[in-house]
Amino acid sequence: MEKIQIRAITNRAAMYYGAFLGIFLIVRFLVEVLTIDSVAGSFVVSFLFMLLPVIAYIFTLRFTRQSKIEDITFGTLFRFCFFMFFFASLFLVVVQYIFYRFIQPDYLSLQFAELITNIDAILAEMPQIAPYKEMIVEFGTPTASQIAVQSIWIYSVVGVLFGLPIAGIVKSIHKKNY
């Protein structure tokens, strides 16, 4: 199979599985913003984050079994993981932008005000963090578009960090089975 065909198959599969991963990330985001003050909600959000590598592993394994690529390389598997997280983040940022911009436009400013209040409470015991507070106040409340771009970067880095070990594990499993 030619390199261009392999890339096309990989990108198409990454978009397909990225859509499902994006739906998972959207659910995680909604749980996070709806249970912001709940301890149980924090545990659920943490659990959902810990499920990310498991889901990525399952999707990568399914990709290797369903694709018609005979000798799949580590680079192909890594590219699949990276693009899967990238495409998932694109789904997520649409929902985040709509939420922060139109559904609850004061959410970010309220969270920023709470952050400053918490830092003020900590300043009594740790005065050395005062420069950090000044820096945070100087930057101000992030906008919805800044959060969206930040999420794309975060999940792209997560795709790289999870993609390296997952690609290695799936490659070794694929090598043993074939």
C-alpha cells in the first residue's frame, strides 16, 4: 500500500474516532461546568480524564484491526493518536466557545473572581505568591476564544503524550498477532 493511501486511511479513521472522542470530551466538559462546586463532580471529572488513555488505546486497537494496512508502523499509529485527539479537541472547542460566549457569558469572570479570592486567602500564609497574583490580575479574565485555542493546544499535547506509549503498545500487540 502506498504512503499516501496509508495517510488517507489514517486521517479518515482519526476523524471518525476523533468524533467519538470529541463527544466524550464534551460530556466531560459539561460534567465539569455543571458540577463545579461538587466534590463528587470533581471525582467524576477526574475519573473521566483517567479514562482518556483507555479510550485512546481501544480506538487505536480498533483502528489497527479494521484498517487494511498490513505492516502498520509506529509512526502511523502515533499519527492516528495525535490526529484523533486534535479532531476531538475541535469538537470540544465549538461547545466550549458556545457555552462561554452565549450560554453562560459570566462563567469565566466568576471563576476568575473566585480564583483571585482564593489567592487572597492564601496570601496570608504564603506572601511569596504575591507576584503571581499580580501577574494573573494583569492578564485578566480569559475570553472564550482564548479558552478554545488553549483547549486545542492542551489536547494536542495530550495526544502526543498518550500517543507515544499507546502506539508502542499497540504496535507490539499487532506484531505478536500477525
